[in-house]
Amino acid sequence: MSTPNTSNFGFPKNSSSKCPILISDDTHTDLLVRSSNSVEFRVHKTILAVASPVFRDMFHVVDPLSDDEDEVDLPEDGKTLDRLFRLCYPVDEPTFGSLDSAWNVRKAAKKYIMDAAENRMKEILKQFLPEHPLRMFALACRDGFEDEAKLAARHTLRHPLLSSYVPELEDISGGALYRLLEYRLKCGQLTSELGFDWVPRVDYIFFKSGALHSGACLEMDSGMSMINGRFFPARTWWREYVNRARNALRERPCGEVVTTASLMWPALINAASCSTCSALAHNDLTEFAKVFAEEVEQTTTKIASGMSFVSP
């Protein structure tokens, strides 16, 4: 029989990770925790009891100075417990190289009602959202994590609809997938129909009227647009940008869409031919697009907050 991998301070031998710094100079450990793959951790009941009411109830508030060492077997693997314990001790924070490793710790933190560890894991998981939003959405729906489901749903908007298959989809209900598609449809509709009552100022160059325009501005008709409850003349190159942005938002309703070069450059090329618009068009349209993107993000966040993805 192989000898269990054991550490006096709660972390496996031969690990590249550092030993934890104890809260006090007392190095006495009074609990041996054994993982599902036989990694043993010698830890302090008092620290785990403070971090988790589940462990506190398990220990029945025993004397932390007792010489007796209790043993407990847990169903999590050694790497998961290693990282979980690091979030309880005053030591360097664990690192995560994959969504799977982070998600396992997130589940364990919830299971043992470790509020501080849960909150920290919510932040750590955000690093995996840009690349794995659909996977995280499926994991969150499977395991009942509504906050993560809402956040992941928002990030799926940055990618084409169901752009790739992820195996975790097999673990969620058709209802959860329907709600994700419903959310995307609502976001596409509302963001593509946004009015302009949020425009920060009305002295942008593309709202400037008069006979001083030239080039494409002179050749193309300008029109009137409702801005902050008032009608203003709007240059055609700006209105064409807005129309392209609305069409793009129907397909991919996220803020970054309205700031892409493919939407902005055709407008700026037309603006460059006008002696009045050319000097300020780039800065003004860039500023406008940034605020437009923020408004889109606020809209999709508000829609997500009013939905429940894990259950109807």
C-alpha cells in the first residue's frame, strides 16, 4: 500500500507551493483531512471552524489546544482541498490554470458555506469568462449558481450565437438553454432600438449644422435626430454609423460591437472628406461610441438582473 502524501501544514509534500503562514506561532495541528485521492492535510480546527459553519458543527467546538488529532475524509480531491484551505489560511492565494480547477473550488466553498472563499472565487472565475462564457453558463445552471449564470449569460453576447459546442450543455435542461436564447433575443431587440436620451453633449461635430460642410457631407443629405428630447441635424455619415451599429447589435448585443473599426471607419472616411468634420470626427465619434457601448452594457445587465436562468 502506498504511503499517503502528507504535510504538517495542510499542503502536499513535494509541492511547489509554499507552506502556509500560521495565524499564531503555535504550529500544533489537531485535524487530519484526507482527500478522495488519499492526500492528507494536517490543519487547525479553529481556522476551519471560523471559515465554515459546516466544519464548526462537525467539530462540536472542541478544545483547539487538545492533543488529540481527529481525522475526517472528504470527497474532494487533493488539489481542490489544497486551494480551498489556502483561501482559509493567511497565505499566498492559490492560482488556477483552468476553469475546471477553479469551478471545483467554487463548488466546495459553497458546499462548506465558506462565505469569504465563495466571494473570492466569484472574482477569480471572471478571468475565464472571455474564453469560456458558455461553459461557465452551463456549469452555473447545472450547479445552481444564479450569480455566475447571469454573468456568464452576459458574456455569451460577445460571441456568435452558439458558436461552438461545449460538453457541459449535456448537463443542463432545455429550459435553461431556452432562457439563454430568450435573453439574447431581448438584448438584441432593446439595444438595437436604444434612443439617444443618454448622449452626454449635443455639440459633437456630427450635430453641427450650417453651410460649411463639404465633400461627402455636402453630397449626402443630413437628417434630424431626436437627442435628449430635442431634434438636432445629424450628418449622414453619423446616421449611417448608427444604422450599422443597430444591425450589428441585433446579432451580437454587447458594448464592444459599437466600438469596432468595421463600424466606425466607413463613417470616418466619409467625414474626412468634409473640411468641417474632418478635424473633430475621430475624437467625437470615438467618445460617442464609448458612451454608446456603456449604455448597451447597462441595458443588457438590467435585462439579466430581471431574469432567472437557473430556474424559471
